[in-house]
Amino acid sequence: GAVVSQHPSWVICKSGTSVKIECRSLDFQATTMFWYRQFPKQSLMLMATSNEGSKATYEQGVEKDKFLINHASLTLSTLTVTSAHPEDSSFYICSARETNTGELFFGEGSRLTVL
Amino acid sequence: AQSVTQLGSHVSVSEGALVLLRCNYSSSVPPYLFWYVQYPNQGLQLLLKYTSAATLVKGINGFEAEFKKSETSFHLTKPSAHMSDAAEYFCAVSRGGGSNYKLTFGKGTLLTVNP
């Protein structure tokens, strides 16, 4: 089946640094990808919709300057957490919508810990 | 606006017993409904989905769900629980396929299976 890969799976960084998380669709093209944030024992909250070749659409309350999203190709979207702080620590999950079928596939998630 | 309510944040069953995870939705348009499973520190895996075809939907791992418009429900069931079913389950709703395919998730139900 279709695979969506996230990298890194785990990352620990110091407060004030920036961290980039990649989301790749390995065997299909994805015009649209989604980024979610999940706090411990809670649901997934949609952060933004990433569209290839255009600016991402952010959900209300999500700081676009804080969470930079780039969708430069049909198989790759990146989320950069800028000037990370401990409150940014979370599990970040991406999903990719297959362009041809419309099916949605989720990545394995990336756990960010900011010290 | 759309929303999903999962009744019961934690359900515990014995191995071999019936699994019933409840989900009620609210949507201003005919919804698409989904059930996902999440194992610890992993992404989401689609169990099944309802997209306005048959109201009884069969998914993977022996799970099924029935769409009941009159009750605005989409409960997930499995006749006989297995130890490997222990995980977090999320019900989700979207407005349809479309070009964005945004999902709104419920808060999740943790299923534990006792030997």
C-alpha cells in the first residue's frame, strides 16, 4: 500500500533552535498534504493544509511564522518549527492525499522534544 | 461546521468479547466518516470509511461500522476482541472528498483488552 514517511521520527532540540520535519509520499504523488499536532492522550488538531506550489493554508490560531510549511514538490512537504520552545514539544503527524485517487495516508509521526 | 463526539475515552473488554466504540457526528452536509487506529508513537491507520454508499461498512482486522443517519452515529464494532486490538481509536468526519479532504477528529477512545 501507499506509504508516507516522516523524518525524523524523534528529535530533541534546545530552546531557540529551529527544527525541520519532512513528510514524503514514497510511491504516489500528493498535491495536498496536511500537518497535525497531537498532545499526549489527545486528538489530532489540524495545523495547516499544504498545497504543492502554493502557500499553505493555516488553521485559526496557528502561527504561520512559527510553523513554516513548504510543499516544493509533489512528494515532499516540510514543517519547520522556528525558534522552538518547550511548549512546542508535541507529536507532529502529516497526511498526504493521493492526487489520482483522493485517498489519504498518514505518516508515522515525529515526536519533538524541546529542552 | 463539523464535529465528532466519541463517547467514552477508555473502553476495556476481555479477550473474545464484543468491542463497541461509539461515535456521533454533527455535519451540515452529508458526511464522510472514518475510523482510524493508532498504536503508541505511531501514525494513524485507516480501519474503514463511509462515503455515502452502503451504510454497513466492513474494514480491516474484522472491524465494521454502521452509518445511522437518524441517530447521527457511526459506531465501530468487532465481534471478538483480540489482544492486538489494544490501541487508540479515532473517529473522524469530513465534508467529502473534494480537493482538501479536511478531517475533524474525535478525542479518541483507548481500547484495552484483558486476557
